Amino acid sequence: MRVMVKIKRFNPGRDREPYWAEYEVDVEPVDRVLDALEYVKWHLDGTLAFRRSCAHGICGSDAMLINGRNRLACKVLVKELGARITVEPLRGFPVIKDLVVDMEGFFAKYRAIKPYLIHDEPPPETEWRQSPEERARFDDTTKCILCAACTTSCPSFWANGAYIGPAAIVNAHRFIFDSRDRGAAERLAVLNTGLGVWRCRTIFNCVEACPRGIDVTRAIAEVKRALLFSSL
Amino acid sequence: MTTVHRYDAVIVGAGGAGLRAALEVARVTPRIAVVSKLYPIRSHTGTAQGGIGAALGNMEEDHWEWHMFDTVKGSDYLADQDAVEIMCQEAIACVYELEHWGLPFDRTPEGKIAQRRFGGHTRNFGEAPVRRACHAADRTGHMILQTLYQQCIKHEVTFFNEFHVVDLLLEDNVCRGVVALSLADGELHVFHAKAVLFATGGFGRMYKVTSNARSLTGDGVAIALRRGIPLEDMEFFQFHPTGIYKLGILISEAARGEGGILRNRQGERFMERYAPTLLDLAPRDIISRCMYTEIREGRGIDGKDYLHLDLTHLGREVIEKKLPDVTDFVRTYLGIDPIREPIPVQPTAHYAMGGIPTDVRGRVIRDEKNTPVLGFYAAGECACVSVHGANRLGTNSLVDILVFGKLAGRDMAEYLRGADFAPLPKDADGPAREECERLLTSNGSESVARLRETLQREMMDKASVFRTQEGLEAMLTTLKELKDRYRRVRIQDKGKIFNMDLQEALELGYLLDLAEVTVVSALARRESRGAHYREDFPKRDDAEWLKHTLAYRLDGEFELRYKPVVITRFQPLERKY
């Protein structure tokens, strides 16, 4: 099938303003949007830039705004989108070039919530024991691939870029509710601010955006509850 | 102006091996940099699915000696047994260490790390499958990569993200650093270092159908070759039996570990005819060959070049709980529900057993006498210790990156105590600058994408699961043509900022070099062993070929030398499953 791929282009070394470029691409219905972008790159316009690596939704490189929604380009099939495909960079991050955005700020927020197991007692010779139920408690948030689809879909983040954002909260949740972890208080202190978890207005865009199917708003609500009721 | 950085140690690659080594070096010095062409958690370790093998014995009796036997037998007796022994012993401590760092393994009812069956892993030296693969659903690699990166954050390791290493500074057998291209602004950076570790991963992108990420173009391996390091056992490239048809996306062996069955067009469980004991859990080289045989004999589905992986008898609970990501891939990319329908699969290029030769301390060696290169290390898929020999067992790549990442990091840390900065070569970034300039200014007419497509299609056709002298010789001719055309390649993007065009051109150069070594090594080895199957020499020939290949490229010409296999506990036997 023939589709029109419309891409928001911007090369700060050359362009004053971002602009739209359109490309006609022949694709199979089962091709991914990534395949269409690669077709453009390899056969129509070699100057196009985007990130990609694993091409099956695990590495988290190719989150972008596709027909108005944050998706991974490798996880959306062309047939879902019809004959017109619009692709833009994630919102709220500085654009390096075309679909490539600067994610340093995003990773700084991830680092801020201390995303590592905090447990200073000497470990046993074998494993820390954890029951299947305890393990299940934080399973959903272990799936995060840090693609930033959630954070950059969030109107609270668009309104104030200093908001720590859903991805960082999801990763805090992953440790706060891990029975082996002893760092909940440190993390909750980071999140218990106006730019932390309270900035979330439960708009649910993040849930819709997450390519891993994480119930992001629920995780955020659980962190809020932990703060309100010290339920840990 | 080229920026020059100075670090005691530079680690190239931020997958499992690189990060594990970095954590070890970070114990002795804060002056360590991890340089990666990707963001850290984008590396391909994250896509490993089924599990990591270690004889914890949590579900049933198990011993590292059994793991060692399986690995040696799986390797078709080409693995060095001293190295395999270390790996299988150390695997246990490495898994517990990951758990202590927070890795969320699945749990047994008693709260221990859960384990499952995997191809080629058996109890009591081959009797029956054993539960050895420690898992976190089918996301084990994702969890390993995240856990290691998290520890790097905790220990404040310095990262240079999206810095593509394009040269190794090596003179008089002493490593002095690397040269990297910063993708964000197109500038070259020199990293002056006392020691360098390559953990740059594999090069499956030389084949058309592959499970490998776009980034797996063998950069480090090719750079080592260009700098005079021989490459070991490059003829051995693993095809994983169950890639999603046409796409190559991996369906974990865990699917068969949980009870999945391969079937041909008649619905027959054909592995019963080939491997009566282990059936669908025979090692990958064997199953991939059996699948091609079925297809060649007309028993592919609808007579086409694929077969079925049948999970329908496992039930929703097992499929969705134990294989959630795999289920998601099948639903997303095929529109098929594996609970009700079988999955179309074909072998997919998956793993390079060969690579940069190292000893068990991760030191790169330069000849058949195991002479180390001072200050140069390699670990993970880019390296060849050799623990995988002619065919790697499932789960052992994760074991390899952890054990030898750790041991290489430990040796580097020790080396740093006594070593000083060797002076940089004159015009350290000159060759890299020249190569980039040549590509940026070339007015040729060849396209990177078209050359790469030809390379991938031809390699798939002539140098994959079945090989013949005729096919390999034809491939060598094709490669000479492709390399000639590569000199006339023209890229469209002439800019500095995030120039993917330049990056892909450099990567194609690496792939062409590595394809050539693969074919030259495969042509010379006139026997069949593990993943290297010669239709014209279908038998294993221990008298002549129980030895490792070392391929040198000197002034553009290849020279093949050989070194003996280390055999300690297990004498070579005929390999039956």
C-alpha cells in the first residue's frame, strides 16, 4: 500500500524553524512505522535522523509522536494508521535533530529517585527470600523501558518541565514496593514536593502512551497513598 | 579541534559485559568512562528473554559440573574447558550478586529464584532436561541490563552516551585509548587511557533475517582486526531456531522450555525423529538444521520456508504469565493469538560464537601462544574466550557477559595499579578523521542501503546454516565486489549533527570486513562442527579440526593460524541428544 509520511524536520545547524516534509512510501500493511521511516532514510532522504535499535519494543529508542499519540515507531503497524502518517519528535524535550531529542533531563530525573536497591545489611550467601506475592506487588513497574512516552504525553509536564514526571515515579514505585528495599523514605522525600508526585492531575495520558502496558496512574496513586497514609 | 579525555580505564559498550566490568573497575578508581553509541539501557542485552543458566538447584538437583558438561557438549567440544569450568562455577555467585543488587527474579513458593528448562541443559550428563535457567518472566535480559545500569548510577560511573568508537589506539603491543565520534555534534574525541575494554556486542546485521538490533554491526571486532588483532572461530555463527517468520524477532527458547512444540506442515513433532531424548530442547544448531531439512524436503508450512511453534496446548495462564513479552510480539507483529494459533517461525541469525580472542582474565591475546596485548581487554559477544566453541547453549550468553565482564574488570583493576599512561600515537585521531572525511566527501554513486541489502541477502543464502565450498567461494567473490563498491559509496547527509548516514556507512564497513573473515574461516574448515555445517564435509573431524581458528588480516591478505582446544574433564564424544 502507498502511504504519505509527513515528518516534522529540524536541523538546528541549518534551519531556523522546524518544517514539515512529506514522503510517499510503498509499504506492506504489516510493516512498522519504523520500516517506513527507514525507507525514507535509505531511499528518499538520507539526511533524516531518528533513533532506533532493537526494533521490537524493548530497547526504548524510538518513542515519538505518531498521528498525535506517543508510540514506539517499531510497535505500530502501518495498517493501524491508514494512508496518512504524521510523525513528530516527543514534546517537551529540546530537539537535537529531526526526531532525535535530548533526553539528559529525563535521565537526570530518573537518577534523582535513586533507582537502585537500597539495602545495607550484608547479603545472605544465597538469595534474599521474597514470596511470589511480594514479587507480584511491583511486577508492573519493572517493565519500564525508559522510552519517555509517558512523561512527554503528560500535560502537567508540558506546563512545567521541572515536574519529575510519570517515568521517574514509576521507577520509584518499582523499588518502594520491593520487599527487599529499605530506601522508601529517601525516595518518598524526593517525590513529596509540588514538582514531585503531587503535580500529577490523574489525566491518564501516560497510561494510554505506555508501550509496555504499565498502569502508570495506578502506580502514581499507590505512591501518593504511601505518602498520605505511610502505608509501608 | 579534537577533545582529548584522560581516564584510567575506558569501557566501550554499555551492555551487560561493559557495565559489569565497569562496576568492577569502579571499585578501584573513579576515573573510568563507559562510552556507548547508544543510551545505556538501549543495549541489546535488554532483549535477552528466557533466563540465565546457573546450577542453583532451586527446583531440582543440579551441579555446576553438569552445566559444564552440557556447555562443552553443546559447543561440539570446541570450547576451552578451563574457561567453561570457571564460567559454570562463577555463574552461581554472579546470579546471587544480581539478586542482591535487586534483580527481580521470579520466585518459587519458598521465595527462592525460580528456574526453568532450556535447550541443551540436562541433569546427570545428558539424562533429561533440568531446570537451570533463572528467569524474570521472558524479560530476564531487560532486568539484568536495568539492574547493572542502576548499580552504575549508584556508584556514579561516568557515561559518554551516543559516542561511537571508531578507532583503537594500539602501538608496540600497548593499548593507549580509543577515538570516538560524538553523534550529537559530529566531533571526534580521543580517549587516552591506561586500559580499554571492548564490550561492543555481536554482528548479526550481516544476515538478512536476524534477531539482532540495528546497532549490532560488530564495530569493536572489526576495529580490532584492522589494528592487527586476529579473530577467533569466526566461522561459527548461531542461528536461533525460532525467529518470527520474515521479521527475525526472537521467540525465546523459554517457549519450548515451558512445553512448546515445533511442528511441520503435517502437524508432526519432527524433532522426535532427530533428537529422541531432548526433542524440542535439543541445542540450537541441531534444531535449526532440522528445520531447514524439513523445509528443503517440502514439509514447511504450505510448502514455504517456515514451520510452526505450537503453544496452544499450554493454556492461557502459562502463556500470558510466563511468556508475556513473546505473546505481545506475536499479537503485535503477526496479529496471531498464540493461545489459539501456532506461530510461524524460521531460524534467525542470533549469536557470534567467534570474536576477539581473550584469555580467562579477559585479556586480548594476539597469537596462538596466548600472548596478551597490554591494557586491551574484551568481554561478551564481541570476545571469544572460548566458552561457546562451535555452538552456544541458550542462557550462556548472559552467563558469559556477567562472569567474564566481572573477571575482565577485575584484571583491569589490577593492571591499572602498575600501569601508566602510554603516550598517545602522533596524530591519534588522524586515521579516523580521514575515514570520516572520505565518506563525507565521496562523490561516488553507490548507496549504503543497497550494498547492505545485498550483503545481508547473499550471506543468508551462502554462509548461514548450510554451507558448501562452491557457495562460500561465490560469497567471497561477492564480498570483493561489495568492498570495491563500498569505496565508491556516497552519503547524502554532509552535516555534523546526528549524522546517521555517516554512522551507517562506517557500520557497513565493519560488517563487510567481518563477513569476509567469516567466509574465509568457513571455507578453510573442511568439516562440520556445531553451527558450522559443510554439506561437502558433513562429519566432524577431530583428528584434523579439533582446534581454534585465528584469522589475521595483514596488508589486506588473510592468514589463518590455529591453536589447540583446552580439554580437561570431558573427552570429545559423538554428539547425540
